[in-house]
Amino acid sequence: MTKVQVGLIQMKMTEAPAENLREAEARIVEAAGRGANLIVLPELFLTPYFCQKEDPALFDLAEPIPGPTTTKLAELAKKLKVVLVVSLFEKRTPGLYHNTAVVIEKDGSILGLYRKMHIPHDPLFYEKYYFTPGDLGFKSFDTSAGKVGVLVCWDQWYPEAARATALTGAQILVYPTAIAWHPSEKAEYGEAQREAWELAQRAHALANGVFVASVNRIGHEGDPKGGLQFWGNSFVSDPYARVLARAGTEKAEVLVVPVDFAKIEDTRRNWPFLRDRRIDAYGNVGKRWAGD
């Protein structure tokens, strides 16, 4: 399929997973009704962003894959004939948990998983406590809506991750996301942080000649006097790094954005970065530090 419609579900999460799932289902139906073929949910959409604290009881939020959520959403994907990218807290076995994105084909089958590779550990983003780093590598999925490369949130900052995924043939990189301001920093740093986040991903689109789609949550979560304010701004970029559509900062929105994968060929013919890569000279990229 050359031309597809990408649906991004920008949501506000409640404390009730069942309510969040119902909201996601309703928004998926809306996106499909507007023509979306590929629909992406935000990172860990079933719950508020629980990684703001380290609490062993919160491991109870995890579920197996396949499991109850993937079963329900697979049925919906089959009914609507759409491809879904669904971000979940995966319980692989007792004591082993991942931040995992599931790719569900339009026939309801699970095409595969991507387990988040880069795991942050910053104030109110204590993900290393909960998530084992991914062990499935960087890859893309050959779906009925194109070849989809899946990465998750903190992966957004790593050009190596985007490049490695693009080199598997991905036509679009999708990033389920939960990124936010610390409210006390927003006035001074907020706009610069949001711009850096978007620019990093648009640069991945440009450097690799692919589309990029990033979907975030909205709303304030956590301590009313602190916590996190999720900044939305879900967007789709074309291979020239042009923003095709962008959601706002505060509202739940469904973006449905037409993309034409034929533009990848045009972009790469004019900016042949893959041709000119010096793969013989990049050995240091695989080292932690090359300055010793």
C-alpha cells in the first residue's frame, strides 16, 4: 500500500484502566471512521504514568501479551480492518517486565512486539525500576498499512535507534510517547524542551528519508503541587521533516493524516544519505566512549 492514513490518538488518562480502554476504543472507532488504516495509541495508555514513584504494588498493573487488552483490541482491529500499535506494561514472567508495543494486523493477528530499548531514570520518570530493557532489537513490521518501524518514547532521542530501524526497511517510524514538563520548569524551559523533542524526531525523518509519527498523552498527573504535565503535541512529519499535522497541548484529539510512501523514493533520490554513508568508518558508534 503506497498511500495510507495514519491515526494518532492523543488522550488524557484516568485512574481507571477500564475507562481508559473504553476511551481508546471509541477514539479508534472515530479514527477508522475517518479513514485511518494505521492507528497508534500513546505509551502505557491504560493507566496514568505510574513511573513517577517506585512502588512494588504497581507491578500489578502489568499483563501478559497476548492478554486481556490485546484480545479486546485485536477483535476491534479485525472488525474495523485497521492496523493498531498498542503500548502496554508487559508481564513476561514474575519479576520480568517490559515497556512493550504490540503491532496488531487488520485481521486481528499479533504481528509482533517491540520492547522499549532505551529506559530512562530521571526525576518522576523512574522507569528503570519497572522495565527490563528490550531484547528484541530494532525492527519493522510488514503490515497491510506499510512497513512500520516501532520505537517508544525515550527511544526518540537516539539517532542510532531511528537509523537501525529505518535500515530494516521501515517506511514510517511510530513513537508511542508519554513526555511531560515538570510544572515548576515549564515557564523557563518548557517551550525549548518541547521544540527539542519535536526537532529530534523530525531530524530522524530527514536523515533516514522516512515518515515519523509521534503520539503523546495530555493532562496533569501526580502530585497536584508538582507531578507531570503532559504536553500533547502529537504530530506526523514527512521525509523532508515537514510537519503534516500537529495536535494541541491541552485537548484530547484524533489526528488522521494522509501519507504517501512514494515520497520516500523522491526524498532519497534527492538526498541520498543512505548511498553516502561511510559504513566502513563508524566503528566507534558501537562503543560507550571513544575518547579514551
